[in-house]
Amino acid sequence: MRQLKKPTYAQVNDDIVRTLVETGPRYYLALGTALLVSIVLFFLPWYYQLRTGVGLAGMNQPNVWGSYLANFVFWIGLSHSGTLLSAVLHITQSPWRKAIYRSAEAMTLFALIIASLCLFVHLGRSWFLHWALPYPNQMELWPNFRSPLLFDVMAITAYLTGSSVFLYVGAIPDFAAVRDRVCGWRKNLYTLLSLGWRGTDMEWHRLGVAYTFLAVLIIPLAVSVHSVVSWDFAMSIVPGLHHTVFAPYFVVGAIYSGTAGIVTMMFLLRKYFSLESYITTTHFNNLGKLLLLLSLLWAYINMLEIFTGWYSGSSAQIETLNYKLFGYYAPLFWGMVLFCAIIPLALIVKKVRTSLITMLIISVLINIGMYIERLLILTTSLSRKYLPDYWGIYTPTLVEISIFIGSVALFICFFLVFVKIVPSVSMYEVKETLDTPDRRR
Amino acid sequence: MSISVLPALDASKKAVGIFVVGLIAFVIGYWVNRNYFSDATPVQPIEFSHRIHAGENQIPCMYCHLYARSSRVAGVPSVHKCINCHKVIATGRAEINKLFNYWNEKKPIPWIKVHDLPDFVYFSHKRHVRGGVQCQTCHGPVEEMNRVTRLASLQMGWCLECHRAKKVENGRDCWTCHK
Amino acid sequence: MAAELLGLFSHADQALKAAGGLRDTGFQEISLMSPTPLHGVEQVLGRKTSAIKRFTFFGMLTGLLAGFLLAAGTATLYLLPTGGRPIIPIPPYLVISYEVGILFAVLATLFGFLVSARLPALRERHYTPETHIDRFGILVTCSSEQDAERARTIILAAGAEEIRQLEYLGKKSHEQ
Amino acid sequence: MSDSDSIKEKWKKYRNPGYQDKFDYSWGMVIDLDRCTGCEACVTACQAENNLPIVGEEGFRSGREIKWIRIERYWDGEYPDIKLRFIPMLCQHCDNAPCEPVCPVYATYHNQDGLNVQVYNRCIGTRSCAAYCPYDARSFNWFSFTWDKPLDEQLNPDVTVREKGVMEKCTFCIQRIRQAKDTAKDQNRRVRDGEVQPACVQSCPTQALVFGDRNDPDSAVSKLAQNPRGYQVLKELNTNPSIIYLKNL
Amino acid sequence: MLNLNRRDFFKLIGAGSIGTGAGFLLGESMKNPVELLIPYLIPPEDIVPGVATWYNTVCNQCGAGCGVMVKVMEGRAKKIEGNPAHPVNQGKLCPLGQAGLQVLYNPDRLRNPLKRTGERGSGKFQEIPWEEALTTLADRVGGLSGPGASDRVHLLSGRAGGHLDELFSRFMDQLGSRSYLQYEFAHPHNLYLANKLLFDEERLPYYDIKNTQYLLSFGADYLTSWLSPVHHGLSYGHMRQGRPGRRGKFVQVEPRLSLTGANADEWVPAKPGTEGLLALGIAHLMVRNGHYEGDDQDKWSRALDEYTPERVSRQTGVDAQRLASIAEEFARSRPSLAIGGGTAANHTNGVSNLVAFNSLNYLAGNLQKPGGILFNPPSDSPSLLSASPHKSQAPYARLLALMERLSKTKDSLLLLHHCNPLFNLPDTVEIKAAFQNAGMIVSLTNFMDESTMMADLVLPTHSYLESWGDDVPEPGVGFPVAAISQPVVAPLYDTRAAGDILLLLADKIGGDVRNALPWSNMEAYLKSAWKRIYVEKGAVIESSTFESFWKAVLQAGVWGETGSKDAPGVRISGKHLLSQLAYEAPRFAGDQEAYPYILHPFVSQAFHDGRGANLPWMQELPDPTTSVVYGSWVELNPRTAMHLGIREGDLLWVESPTGKIKVPAYLYPAIMPGVVAMPIGQGHSAYGQYAKGRGANPIQILAPLTDVKSGALAWAATRVRITKTGERVEILKTDGTPRELGRNITGKRITMIPIDASPGELASNRVTGPNKG
């Protein structure tokens, strides 16, 4: 990789505004296909399911939760690392986050939106979902705040607002920079978005303080969101789900799958928006180290969960363990262990961490493994509960697979629109890493 | 040059204006439908006037609606009961002829329901009549109505309010009113 | 008559030197516009700390209280006992109040930031696009003609590439 | 909960677990496994009484049968000394039911009759109650089922026909309980023991199922509950079910 | 704001109109659909809308004759419950009884008379009015009546109890034909004959399971299909837990564990057909150990000495030690009861087996004792007695004779009433020939079943909930009982009750037939019959006039002479026993090598003998022992299956000497290795959408062997061969893993404190009821 000449300030502005304004035919092609795929594979099957009933999915009596809930947990997982990564690294002042944190935060926001969409698809009668929101109504009925699902509702609204505020506040200076370079409807849009930001020292100082406070608030919020999502399962007395280790297990899983998601996105962003000079191999190197750390942590907690199950010795726990390790879903389980625990060990080698293609492959495999993990948590536990005569097998149907693929396409749609509306790399942060114009260090 | 948010707002002022007009129109349209096209007073196949029967002639409610004290449904009088009186009283009127047409063709009169609760609601006239609730509380002053109209909303909140006011035992338990 | 001077520099430390000079000679309304947040500008211009942390703190407090009240209050409006547990169980409602607490804190921080940074700017204020690309600008208001002359000399001494004389826009144009 | 109580009293009342300490009636059932022959008369009686849909061959293939009470069979031993044990499994109306706190919209809660009540038109179909129930006593309407033409004449008007997306379970034939309380109220007396019987209890040929009010000590259910053969299924989960099984000797 | 240009103005107008329109539509969409309130024309006096009325009638789904009450709201039957006043079922009911409403409201019910248009068996029919149907039938029947009519006019009915049976026989007598037969697959011919041979009482005694202490049942599946399942259910419940401190023991001897066997304390798998030998072995041990003190002790020991335990255990496969313990316990615990039925009574040696079982009862002294066998005292009103249909029930041999006469004589006429011989009889060549070239076949039925497909004229009948009739329960309840079935709802379609059809026919034929059957409809006929009973039993009945008596019986749904319960019992002597005592080995169709397995068909709980297959609730009722729904299966011992390389769901050819069917395999853990079991009931080729083309019918491949003595079909005497077809199909089951895996679900492992334990200890283990847990 030849070392690129460090861009000057002016070049930074030009590059990023160019990614914003010029939209080549390839972009429209990508956006068109993504939109088409998401409509055909997500909204049409969903509408069909709304008319005929959730029975289209493969769920049956004992395992009443299927891949829709796995989608929900997977997308919530993907949404975590964006904010966590940018918030944690902002507090630790690490320089290499500056180029990637904006798109990571955007990934958080859109993954959250897709997650709540998947929740709507999961519900049996989603047209009454508004009953789960605390609004005064003539029936004098309120949602049941004792339920972990209501923790979900509150946590996700808090996290949605939190991460969108965090993204917006960080992007105000960039909106101002773009405001001066564009015209027409974009000018009005960016003037409104930048709230008349002038870049005076007083504004910078206030921004710095506010941004740090938000970062400090977002981190516990993100951890609480995913432990609340794990409490949907851990609060039950189903033998496979009723473990106290579920909250940290889900949070680690979330960060792990989110970081892998970031690596994938970095690669695509770098390749198709020619941001080679901003997203450099050091980013991939550091992310690789982070992935290695998380994969070891995840493997440890997984082993921990199995160990506590085995140690309890109760017939229900042992049966769920056997079923998970050697039962109907065993190949999926061992595939997951291979993808999420064994392959990432290759990240120890620096050459692997810095070669982009292998990082992409490893991150995609990790995300596949994590999706399987979410699916297994549901199926291996729900299909074998306390009464052996009522055990059953769950296999996803075509409708569920198409809805998952549709949700990925929808995510790509959101992201493509984001890249054209909000500058995907934060200009003022990148400028900080460069030396001031023609000052020779 | 100088910078402020206002010029950008001006551009969108026109769009916001149009939206507000649309909103106001929406509210007006809804209000017009509710008040002038409401289904609270449907036109019945025979212009039966409660005011004449229950108001002036003081016929008690239970005379026609027999089962109000003994069953869930209050029951609507059979055609035979109408014929009993109208064989003799006021036989010439147009409406009474319509009644006799139905009777001669042996077809029941297809009355249109004014107070109709959804199917999942368990409402027992017996419990309310024996509980001392007057017919007028829910059906309104029927003895003054030429054409029966629905005054009460018959919504859940309205029922709950009365149950709380009257301190009905288990009044707020879901299965008291749901099936 | 009052006037505003805008000095553009190509380097951050030149702008800082100019700002220090102006500050020492008694100018009050100085603001330094830069494409990136500059460290050390507070000591030079002596800003007081922001009020944002009070917003966040009170936001968190009200949020915690509102969350608990929301959960406990609605449970008592329509008494539906579930699972043999009390109508107002503490553990679930703590989680709700925690979530609502953070939600209110985030919103309060945003509101605090907008208030303390005087955004959204409704009044016209001087601005040049270059300070968002690679130039550093010093904007100073001078009440009289000789003040303007004195400021001009200090800015030029610090090595400004360009100076513009702008007409005066509003009374308290660039307060803290 | 008259609003005359002071705030302090209210707070104390709201904070006591098992909020309704005194149930009007605490309906419970005793199932004598020594009498139960597994003939499934209760299953058909329940299906006839509560408008359970005909799920069709496809429904069974995808494991979506809707049964409020089912007979579970457990083999014991190998040929030739083998034994087949039957156990009727239905909603146990647990006193601390795991399915009630998890419903986000109060579609299921514990009413003053000690019953775990499922309100069909409040349910939004998250199905978490079915996931949480250790007895798998809940069935979900995956589709809106239809009845071929004259078969719908048989539908019981006292029980709603559920649409798709709604969870349903055994309600101890609450429409019969309401009917009995209605007549009892007319004669202003309490419901006598044995006056209200769910469809399964009324139809069980060997009288293995006994239903009654556990609050009144001399009801058949309370007496049978003292039987030393009595046990509760999955008692170690502390759901405190109101159905007591008598062991098959 | 006011600087509007033309475009903005139009935009405003557009927004305004769209807004009002949307508001209007929202209001419109929130309106409830218009519903009509239809009053009665003339209010019927007994119907209060919203309040249910209960009518008593008799269940006709099987032969037991339980009394039911039907909840009717606004003229629609809503629920069937047992009639608490009826002594047979005392308010209880079996699943088939509960599903009675689906017979009434079945979508596939025939609605008006049909005439065949295509050639016979094609199933093409054309609707004709009642008038035309009755006149054609009346002319045909009229022409055939007179001398020698018994070869030309035949009436084959399913079980028709009470005075309907009397009406049938009167009608046929008028036509001069004696060929009136009833055929029911599960009718216990052998049991009647055994009782006649031993106690010269050709009726079923009352098996008092309720008060017995030790019940030894040879193959009698008395909780699902044998005689009166609901009554036996009640007795079984009482035997187990009805008497504080005493719990009856129950041992079941059968090659395949049935639902009844599953509830036994001991399951004794004996080789099929050798149950009689087992009973004689037990008798031998009882007599040898001196448990029989009767005076002819030596005669008995001589008669029984050849049945030594070694020989018996070798031939039956039951080890001698177990044989001894059963004999010991059967003799010692008083009162004990031995019953036989199911496959044990339907081998070629069925009657001799039953004789052996009754010899056990005799030796243990159970005759005419509570807890043993009680013969009901005969009712002194002859018309009640005449109502028992057994005398017209035809064993298989007489049926074959009818089939031959049917196909031999030219333009013969077969009247079918609720009977489906093509399904319930093995399809041997005689039956097919009979149905092919019979002159005319007329079917009085509710549904288009296999035999009705071959009919030339189909007359749709009322279901049993819409028609009049009465019924005397066959095994009775210790005293004579009769119940009246009355219509509970107005008839749904333009159908007629079977009795009415015959009376209308009689009227149309005219002449002496008309004045022999002068009644206008079944109700009038029934009233006249019951008037005779009222006159005979005048002394006992309180109600003054016949009308009030009739109304009282309709109200109660049942009437019985309770007084005669303690009348002197019938004198039963065992004198014939010794002469009849003999064991002959069972014969099986098909030799051992070519057909290695013995087919063990069993009458299933939900379909009885196939009549319940068109009821959706019954198709959806999981089979009690295998939990299979919507299909049939063949049960194999897991070890033999593994040995043959068969897994669950493999489609197999089950081939007997006379035919073969394709059925999926089911590994049943509780069946003898040499035996293969199949449920009866599925495998219809035409019986409505729920039953058509589902599963296979084992009766088809049964060899037409008959019992040596009684001539009844020996449906347990067929050997079969199993071959794999290579295809696989998924058996629909509702069970996951039917093993408890140590989770104490059925309470096996709770520590049971004996009743007389010290109160303190008892308290700790007692499970307190109220919610304090």
C-alpha cells in the first residue's frame, strides 16, 4: 500500500463534499436495486403476512419465537458498536476513530430503525402495537411496565433519541461547512441543519462539552439496551434461557457483531467512495485487535453459559445442553463456534489485520456466526422446555428468509441515502489529525 | 457576508402554510361527517315513534322488550305483538299499512340496530335492569324520540366511568364485560 | 460609529497571537473562527465555563423521577395484578426510571447546548466561508474609529493575510 | 381500594405481593391420575364448548394445533414390562404465573377469582406468555380459522371466536363461572360447590377431574387437596399452580 | 404570506379539498357496519333469546345408548352433555358422543333424495323430489311383496334399537319377507352365544366392574369400545378410587397394549388366540390349590388336569410363575371378575375362549354376586323386552347367505339403513358380486358412504338429533331402563326420519300394509308403543294420564323400573359349563412362513367402526396411545422393525391372503413381536371431505374366517406379510418425546406417606390447596 500524500484542509473539504454532491450512475443503480430488493423481499411478504397471519413463518406451538426475534436481536446487536465505538474512543481521545465514527453512528441509527421494523413483523397483531406505548386513552388502559418487553420499548426509544442526538450534534460543524459549498434546496436544508453555526471559539467549546456529556450518557445506555433485550429471554424460566450471564453475554455479543459490522462497512465505504486517504490500514489494524479481544471474550462467556448449565445437573438443563451441542441444531452450533471463536483467532497476525480483503471476509463470517447464535438461543431453548411430550422442531420458512434479506437491503438503502445527505466522514475531526495548512511539523 | 436560519425558514414557509390549511380542512371534514352524516339515527323500515308509544301512551318498556329482566338481550317485540294492538288502533295510517304488508307476507320487520355493541362484549340487560339502572341512562330519553338516536358513545371508557361511579363489584375486571 | 473588523490568518498560532494582543489592549467582543476546535483558546480569551452540566444533571434527575412516576402511576390507574407480584414492584420500575432518566438527560444536554451556544442563530451575524475550510478568522467590534485603527494595526502585526472592514450589524453581536 | 385510603395506606397495599390477598372464589381443580384413563373426552368437550377451530392436516403437520387441554403420554420402561402413563395438561392458573408479568399490554392478568385470565381483544401477539409458560398451556392463533358452512351454527355465543394473532388458553370455562355467578347473584347466595363445572369436568367419564372453590374448606376440591397422593406438576418452579394432581399408584 | 401566485393558490385549494375528503373518509371508516335486528313473526313460547334451553335425547353414535341433553339457543344446537338422570352414563360422555353435533351440522350431509344417473358405482346422482322417489320405491316394493318375498326384498340396517327395530320387522313382515337383518361390525355375537350356551340366557349380563376387587380382562377394551365404554369408565373410576381404603386391581391380557391395557396394573402379553388356554391354566391352578369348594370338585379337576402350567406357559408365552400369581390373586381377592372381548373373543375359537373366561367366574363364585356377573331381572312389561335388537343382528354367515340371495334372484331389492357393508365387511367376491348385480339398492342414510355410492336411490334421513326413537341400553344397568330420543332442533334440510319414510312407503303401497302400519309418523307410532308400556306398568307409574307420563319421560329423558333392582335374581347354574369346557387351537388364514405376523385390528376410540371418520373433531383427536391424527398406521414392535430395517413413517404393504393395503409404519413399544396392529376406522373411499382418501381400512384385507360355533366374523384371525414400499411419509403426531426423562411429571417419585402416618409428618408432605402454596 503506497503511502498516500496527506491531504490539505481544502482537499478534505473538497473530497467529502464531492462524495456528498456528485452522484454517479453507479450510486443510483445501487440505491435502485437496494430499494427494489427491500420492497419485494421485505414489505411485500410482510403485507402478505399481515393479511394471512404470522403462520406464514415457520414458528409453531412450543417455539413461538422464530427468526423475526433473532432479526430483532441481531440488528440491535449491530446498532451497539457504532455508538459504543465512537463514544468510548471519543472519551479515550484515540486519534484513529476520527475518520470512521460518523458512519459508525449512522449504522447504529439505521440498525435500530430496522430492529424496530423487525419487531413490528414479529408481532401477531402489529396494528395494535400502539397499546404498548404509554398514551392516555379512553379505555383507561396503560402498558404493563413490569414486563421486560416494556423495558425494551423504553430502552429503544431512549437509545434511538440518544444516538440520533449524538450523531446530529457531532455533525453540526460539517453541515455548516457543506452549507457554504452547495446551492438550491440543499442550501436551505443545510442552513436549517447547521442552525447558523459559525465556528466561533465559544461554539466549539460548547460543542466539545456537550459532545463529551452525550458520549458519557450513551455508553451506559447502550449497555442497558442490550441487557434489557437479553432480559426478554432471561426473565423466563425456560431451562435454556434462564441464566444470569445473559446480560453480559448479549452485550459482548452485540459489541462483537457491531464491530464486525463496522469493518464490513468501512471496507465498502472505502472502496466505493474512494476514501482511501481517510480510512487507512491503521483503522483496520486497530479494529482487528478489537475484534480479536471481543472474540475471546465472547468465546469465554459462551463456554461459561454451557458450564453453568452442565454444573446445575437438573434434567432440564442437561437436556437443553445435549440438544444444543449434539441435537438437531448441532451443525449450526458448531458452525457458529467456528465462525465466531476459531476463525477470528487468525487476527493475531498483523498481516491478516492489515489486508483488507481478509478482514472483510472475517467480519462477514463473524456476523453470520452471530446471527446463527441469536437463532440458536431461541430455537434450542424454546423447542425443549419442561414437558417432554410437547417438544417440537422449528425450521425457518421462505417468508422469514426473504424478510431477513429484505431487512439487509433496507439497511443498505438507509445507508446510501445517509451518505448523500450527511457527510459520512467528519471534516473537522479529520482536519485535527492533519497538520494545519502548510505548517511543517 | 452574514449567516442566519431565517432565510431558510422563509423558503419552507409556503410549504408549511399549505400543510396547515390541509390540516384544518381535515378537521372540518371529520367534524362534518360526525355531525351531519352520522349513523346514530338510522332510518328504520317503519317510522315507529317511541314518543307516541312510550311517551304519550305510557306503554312500559318491558311490555315490548320482554326479556330485559330475564336475559342478556332485551328482545324486540314480534310482529304479532304489533298486530295485536294495531288490528284495532289507528289502522288507516300509511306506516300501519306497511306493518300489515310485512304481516301478510309473513316476513319479519328488518329493524336497523341503533345501539350495537361489538361481538366480543358481554353485556347483560338482566344484570343492569336488576341492578336498578334506568333504560334512559344508556339509551337516552327514548320516550321523547320520534326516531331513536344513539346519544351515549357506548365506548369502553364511558362504561368504565359508570362502573367506577356506581362502585360495581368487580366492575373493572376485564371478564365482567369481555367474552 | 461602531465597526467590525475581520482578520483572516492562515495559521492557528498567528490568530491566537492576534487575539491575545487585542485582549490585552482591552477589546471585549473578540471571537476567533476556526475550521477545527483550537486548544488553548480559552486561556487566551478567558471564557467562563458552560452551563450544560447543570442541564444534564437536572435532566437526569427529572428523568429518573418521571420514569418511576410514569411506571408506578399508570399501574395504579387501572389495577391489574400480575404474577402474584405487587402492583408497584421496585426492580422493574427502577429499570424504567433509569431508561427515562438517560432519555431526559440526553434531551436536556441537547437543549443546554443549543441555549448556551446561542443556536439556532436567528439574527444575522458576520461570517466568512473560508474559516470553514483552511483560514482562521478574528472578528472584533470596535466602538470608535481610533479603536478600529488600533485593532487593525495589531491584527496586521500578527501576520493577517487580509482584513475586512464590515458594517456593524447588531448591538450585542458577539457576546460570550 | 376506596380512594378514601390515605396515600400511605395505598402505598402499603400496592407494595404487598399477591395484591389480592383475599380472592372472591379461588377456583382450583384436582385431577386424579389414578382415575384418568386417557380417553380424551375432556379434549373434545373443551373443543366443543370453547369454539376451538379445526386446524386441518396442515395445522398438525406444522405443529400448530390449538388445544386448551391435551393428554400427555409418557412411556415407562421397555417391552414387556412397560407402562403408559397419561396426564391431562391444561393451564394451571398459577398464583404467581410467569406469563402474566411479561405481557406488555395486560392482555393476561390474575383476576379476583384466582383465575389467570386471557383477554383476547387486548392481545397484540408478542407470544412471550407462551414462551414463558413452563406447562406449554397456551395456544396461538397463527391464522384466522374458518368453519365450513353449517358447522358454524354450533359456535357457542358466550365465547368469542378469536382472530389471527391472538393467544388463547384454558379459562376454566369462565363463561360457565359467570353464568353460575349470575344465577347465584339473582338468588343472592354464593356459588354452591359443584354448581359450576367446566366442560371437561362435566364430561370426564371416570370423574377424574374435580373443580371447585379452594377458598371454602368443605368443597370437594379442598378436601381432595389434602390427599397425601397430591402433588403439583413442576412444583420446583414455584409457580404455585391451582391444579393439584393425585399420583397414579 | 399574502404574495400568493397562481400556482400556490391551486396548491392551497388542492390541500384543502384533500384534507376535507380525508377527514370525511376517516369519519366514515369509524362507523360500524349496519346490523339488522330481526324479530320473530310469532314468538315461540319456550324460546327466550339469549337463554339456553336443554332437551334430553339419546346418543346414537354407538350401541351403548347413553342419555344426552342438548343445549339449544335460538333454535341452534350448541353443546351436547351427558344426561345426569340416565343411569348408563350419569351425566358423562365419551368424545364420539361429544362430537354428535358434527353429525347434525356436517357440511357433507345429504340434503335431498338422489337418483342414480351414471352406471352403478360411478357416483353420478341427480336430485329428485320426495314425491317421485317415494312413488318409484313404493311401486317397486309393492310389486315384490307377497309369498317368496324373503328372497326378493331385503332390509339391512345398522344398529336400530327400540321400536324402530320393531317397526322395521313389522314392515318386512307385512311385505312377507323375513330377510330383515342388522349388521354392526363390533356387535358381540360370540358373547351372546357363550351366555346362551352356559346360562341359557341369550342376553348380556351386567358386568359389575364398579364393586369388583380384582378385574382380569382378556382383550376386552372396555374403556373405549366394548359394550358400554362410558358406563365402564364410571365403574372403573369407582373401582379405583371410589371406595376409601380399597383399590381394585386390574390385569389386562392382550397381545397389543390398548388404552384400557394402559390403565392396567399388569399387562400380560399372551399369544393371540391362546387366551382361552391361559384362562383354563388359571382355572387348573385354582382348582389344584383348592380354591374351589363346590361339590363337583373332582369332576372339575379331571376336566382341567390336562392344562398344566408348563403346557399353558409354553403355548401362551406367559411364564408359569406369573400364571401362578394371577391364579392365586384371582382366587383369593373377593369379589373378582373375569371378562373377555375384543380380539380374544373374535378368533375362530372365540366362543370357547369366552366359555373358559366364564368358567373362571364360576370357579371364583362371581355369578350373581355384586362385583361379579349379574343378570338383570327380566322386565315384566313384554314391549320393553322386545325392544332389544340382538335377535335381528346377523352374524357374518347369515350375511353371506343374504348376499348370495341378493345376487342370485332377479330384480331383488336391498334396503340399506345407516349401514355400510362395503366398508365394514371384508371385501370378498360374494359381497362385490351382490352389490354389482343386485336388482335395486336403496340407501336411507345421512352421508354418501361407500355403500350409498353403489345405490340406485338415496333417501336422506334426519340425523339422530332431529328424529324420534327410543332405546333400551343393551347390557343394562341392573334394572330395566328405556330412554326416548326426541328431535332437539328443527330439521336442517328437506330430509325425513327413517321411521317416517317407512310409514310413508306403507301408506303408498296401500292395502293391508297400510292398515297394518296406520300411524302417520314415527312420533305417533312411538306414542302408541309407549301407551302399551304405560298400560302394562300402570300400577307403578304415578302420573295420571298417558300425556303427562309422556311429557314426564321426555322431560327426564329416561324411564326405568328401579323397583325391580332387588327382585329375586335369575337362577344361574353352571351345569352346562363342564360340558362346554374345551379348548381348540385358533386357526389363522395364511400359513406361518408366507404370512409371519398376526394382524390385530382394534376398534379405535374416535371412529368406532368407521362411522366417526367424517367428523372433523374426531379426525383431530390424537389417538390415546399413539397420539396420531388425520391418518392410520400399522404398529410394529421396535425390535422386529429394527430387524426388518423399518423406520417410523416407512410406507409398508400389509398383505393378507385376500388383499393388501399400504400403510405407514409406527414403532409401538407395547406390542408382541409376532403381532402387527392397525386401527379400524380410516381408509374411506367416499364418506365426505374429512374421511375420503385418508389412511387404510384393515377390514378390507381380513380373511372371511368365521367363529366355529357362532358363525360370526373372526376378524382377529388373519396373518399378514410386511413388505417395504421404499417410500416414506410423515405421520402426523402431537407428541414430542413421550419419555419422562426423570422429571417427575406424572408424580412417580413423590414420597407417599401412608394414610395412617402420624399427623405431623402428614402435614409436612401435604400439598395445601389454597393459594398460600
